[in-house]
Amino acid sequence: MSTPNTPYKIYLEEHEIPKTWYNMRADMKNKPAPMRHPGTLQPMTVEDLEPVFCRELCEQELNETDREIEIPKEIYDFYKMYRPSPLVHATFLQKALDTPAKIYYKFEGNNTSGSHKLNSAIAQAYYAKQQGLKGVTTETGAGQWGTALSMACAFFGLDCKVYMVKVSYEQKPFRREVMRTYGADVTPSPSMTTEIGKHILETHPGTTGSLGCAISEAVEVATKSEGYRYVLGSVLSQVLLHQSIIGQETKIACDKYGIRPDVIIGCAGGGSNLGGLIAPFMGEKLRGEADYDIVAVEPASCPSFTRGRYVYDFCDTGMVTPIAKMYTLGHDFIPSANHAGGLRFHGMSPILSQLYADGFMRAVAVEQTSVFQAAQIFARTEGILPAPESSHAIRTAIDEALKCKETGEEKTIIFGLTGTGYFDLVAYEQFNNGTMTDHIPTDEDLERGFASIPDFGL
Ligand SMILES: *Cc1c(COP(=O)(O)O)cnc(C)c1O
């Protein structure tokens, strides 16, 4: 499909930032399976979730009916500091690939946290403040979520306790220092500060940690400390809701310039940027108004969609969270130590899991050296040093554009450029030195993770 010439960078006007978030669940015929209490197996209610999450966020988590949810003014005003984000026509990349495809990317790296995560962090901090809480706890992997949350907490004057996956704490000291600059208290996970941390260290001595462990620790601290709640930067339906700002801006920009995407691509860790980017497009698809080829890209070393099971599992290693039906590699799954590129979570957003199971989107898995090759091509053509996570989407966008070169199709491809890679230079160093390796887990490796999934009889 051909599109008229568009500017290199499409910036919306400030007043064009959408005033509401879009709740995809309202348009889903098959709703995502409910989160359940691991003991009673009953669907979680707002009352069940309230000891862990802020009240308003519990409501949003369970809201499957309201299509539009108003963005509070304080959050909207904060959004205006770094939004609208540009939709960029990647003309230099297209030229380098010599492809008839048109490639656009929605760039979410224009804020200090360097990623889209600020879109939800500011919302979650706002609702915690509204509720009169003292602070929040969370986990962070590579550090983008912790950084985004520490910025948001600093803005609203909230305490922020971050459990950071140990391997990242040690390998990514700079992100840790950004968090501390914004006032966050950062602890490497697993740690001796929690019961679950002590247990994990006893049973897995020398472990470099995982998001699952860090979640368990952060939840434990939130539920044991007066005036604290836990917040999560991905996977949850409320996070996808907040991230819908990405897709809505993209849709407005497309409509304004007559761009109609054929393919929409996003990297998938827990699914929040992808869920946000595709939201209004998926809405059209769900309502039967339009069709798009929607692609999730995951690392071959952590292949939840492409090789995982669609079953109920815990969201954390310590089994303290509610259980969710999602594509999972098992809550004990830890990606191989040579995996450098983020997107390490064992599970996937229940919303995206249901959409994937119902055939509304597809998924591909890519290996990390090819991801960094794509990152290098992108940096050299479009100028931006991409985050390794985002580079998964770049890889697949390039592959799709190269397919168009073979077939002569003039497809329009939009991908999510979720962030910048300035704090990921250890991984870039490995790539540049030629010491980066790929790891694809064997079926036996995956069986070990699957063995940790309890049989809930659901
Ligand atoms: C966290 C992160 C991701 C992956 O998280 P999702 O919830 O799957 O979006 C992707 N890109 C960047 C830059 C991130 O920080």
C-alpha cells in the first residue's frame, strides 16, 4: 500500500495528545483469563488486590468494560514534558536497505529514563500519591523501569524502593546511580533483606537473580511496610492501559498524514510497549473495521510466546503473586547468563496472551547477535543508538522490509523504538569485540522451567 510523502519527523501538536487511555479489553470478545488467588483459585477482586496495589490501579486492573479511561490532569501535564513523541519516517534506513517498503518508528526514548516506561510510572505514582501513601516498592531488570519510577516518585514526593536484578546491579552501575539521583533506594536482588530473598540465596547460591525473584522481594516489602504498595512496570493490564498513549498518538499521526500501516512490530518482554503501540489498531481489528499484521518480537533465549505454554502460572519465582493465565516458560525459568538484551521475563501480558491464542497477532523469536547487527545498521543510518530491547523490533522490521525487496511489495511498516541504549554499552562492547554469543535453550532446558508450573487443575 503506498502512502503520500510525509515529513521525516511527525510531531503532533501538544493539544493532540489523547485525553483518555484506551482499554483494549472492552473490545475483546474473549476477555483475558482473570488473575486468580493461588490458594482459593477464585478470581482476584479489588479487595484481594488492595493490600498489594493502589486502590485506583486495582480498579483499572479489573476493568474490562470501559473503553476510554480519562487521563487525570496531573498526569497529562507531566506527559506534556516529553510527549507527544515523534513518529519518524526512517527514510535513511529504507534507502540503506534498498527496499520499496515504507518504515516508520514511534520513538519513546526522549526522556531521561530512556524508555516508554515513564508513561505508566507517572500514572502509578500519581495514584499512590492520591491515596496518601508514603511510598512504593518495585523490581527492575536492566533498570529502565526503576529509573522511570524513581523520576515519577521524585515528581510526586514519594519514597521509592527498588529491587534490582543482581546481574544488572553489578553490570549497569550507571542506571543504578540515575535512580539514586532521583532519590530511590536500590537493593541488588536476591538480597538478605527479605525472607524470600534469603530462601532463594540458600536454594540457588550464586544466582545472578531474575525479575521473578526481584518481584517476590518487592511484593514482600510492600505488604509488610505500613503505607507502601507494590507497583509493576509491565505485564499487568493497567500498564498496557497507560501505554495505550503510544498507540493512540501513532494512530492520530497516521490518520493526519494518510499513513496506513500493513505491519506493526514491537518487542515483547512483558508486553507493555507492544500492547500500548498496537492498542487502537488492535481495537479496529477486534471490531472488524480493519486488518493489520501485528508482530511480537522476543529473544530466542527467552521465547515465551513462540515456545511457552498458555497456562496459569505465578508471575514471580517466590510464588507470592496471584496466578495469571499467560504464555509462560515457568516461573523458575532464568535466561542463560550470556543473554544481554533485556526482555528476560518468563511470562507475558495476559491480554496479549489471549490475543495471540485467538490468532490476532503473531510472534517471532530472534537471536541476540542478529539483534545487535540490526541495532548497528539502525544507529548508522537513523542516528539513534537503540536500546537492545528495541533492537529486537528493528531486527524484524528490517527482515520484513527485506522481504518486500524480494517481492516488490510496498508495505508500510511501523515499529516501536522503545528506548535508547546509552546504558547498555557493556552489551554493545561484547558485540563490537565479537565476543557476543547466541543461546537457544534446548527442549530439555525448557522442560526444567515448565516443571515449575504447578497443576492448578484450571
Ligand atoms: C522494559 C523495556 C522493554 C520491554 O518491556 P515491555 O513491557 O515488553 O514493553 C522494551 N524496551 C525498553 C527500552 C524497555 O525499557
